[in-house]
Amino acid sequence: MELREIEIFLTLAEELHFGRTAERLHVSTARVSQAIRKLERQVGVPLFDRTSRQVSLTVAGTRLRDDLGPAHTRLRDGIERAIAFGREVRGVLHVGFISVLAGRFVHDVGELFTARYPGSRIEARENQWGDGFGRRLASGEIDVLLTLFPVREPDLRCGPVLFTEERLLAVSARHPFARRPSVTWEDVARDRVLDAPAVPDYWKATNAPTHTRDGRPVELGPSFGTIEEMLALVAAGRGVFAVSGQEARYYVRPDVVYVPIDDAPDCEWGLIWRADRETSRVRAFVELASEHAGPLPQSR
């Protein structure tokens, strides 16, 4: 039983007139008759009593109408919602990212997104540490941001963790740590740690030590707003900073060494967006990114 045949049957059950049914559905009267005869052959009994003066439902036709009507309404509503969703997803979505390899992930998901939702377009834009989490989201420059967790801002919503990476310590090539195979979180705490002032304190506490084991505050070095600024400060010996594993692959410099931190928590990356601007387009992108979560793409 095809959807069109069900629609013809239910319309005829309402109109009880072949001509009005055909006119309402923009088909010929012959098409209506053909569909009804096919249904009656399938169920094995007449669904309508037809005379030259009137058309009426049989007992079997009445039961079929009562059974199919609600299901057809739900099916039609579901299709209409899907069409509306597709229309809402069309258009431009501005997706921000921090770091090169996170940008690769955004572009890869963006290609899948535009293939799945024709009429949509992804514009990827680099976000800097100096922008913090919310500035460009608040201004509307970007709709979604792929960033390093945690993010606990009340006006921002977080998606699931999309991928994790090891945490490394960026140090000057002249630093004593540069000659070590690894360091510990306590080693980092005894050094001078560069400051990222645009991010909240809870983020700093997760991604860099704030106190030594005996409770002394970690000495803060100069602040930075971009990855390149951070690396320049590290190279000059002005401080150290914990970074994700991708920096060691994409930000290679002769004056900076990346040292594994044995007991540091892994870096977790995910998408964030403004709670008051959660659109169908945003939800669709987050869902697609979640479907393809896993290891970051390797360099080509």
C-alpha cells in the first residue's frame, strides 16, 4: 500500500465524491478509481458502496479509515517537519576554531554538512586565545566554536567531547626541561607559566597548574593572545605553557621543544555555542560533528 494510495483513500472517505477527490488531489477521476480498486483487491473486500447518486463507506472502509487516519496524519506531519528542518538548515553557518588541526576537523565536517544539506555553506574562521570563549559568539561573528574544554559559562552550551589529545609542555630549546624525556605537573608548577588572560580561571586550573603541591601559587609569566605570541614568549625563555599534542606537529620551531607531561590530564575538544542562538543549523552541525568524533585527522 503506497502513501499516495492511502492519501486518495482517506480523501475519498472524507469527500465521498470521486470528482471532488480528484480535484482536491490534482489527479484524474480515473486515477482515483484505479487506486481504490487496487486497495480493494489488496484487502479483499469493498471499501465503498457506489451508486449513481452517492458514494458511502462500507463497514470495512470505515474501519480502515479509522485505522489509517491518525497514522497518516503523524506521517504527514513528520515529513513536513523534516522539510521545515531542511529549510532551516540551509544558509551560512560560521564556525570558529582554535589551532590548525581543529580547523582541519571543522573543514572536514563542513564538507559532509554541505553534502548532507544542499543549500548550506560553512565558513570557518580562526579564533584566537585573546578572543576568549564568548566574544565572537556574542557579537555574532561566529555561530559555533570548536575549542579546548572545559567551558562552564552560563550563557554558552557545550556539545560532547569530540576528540582528546595528549598534553605537552612547550619550553624554550635552552630550558633544562628540553633535555628531559618527560616532566610532571609538579615540575610545571615550579616554573613560570604564561598567562592567557581572556579565558576564565577554571579553564586555567584544568589546563595548567595554579599551585605547587605545597600550596604556593604558580608564578605567572607574560600574557598572550595568540598561539604565535605564546610560542615567541616560550622561545625567548619568558615562561612555559601546556599545549595539546597538535602543536608539536603543526607549530614546529627550532627554538621551542615540546615535552610530554606524564601525569597531566588529556586535552578535550568540543563545540560550544550561545544557548539563546541555538538554531536548527547549529544543532545539525553539532550532531554531524558528533557522528564523526574520534582522533583528529593526521597531517597530509
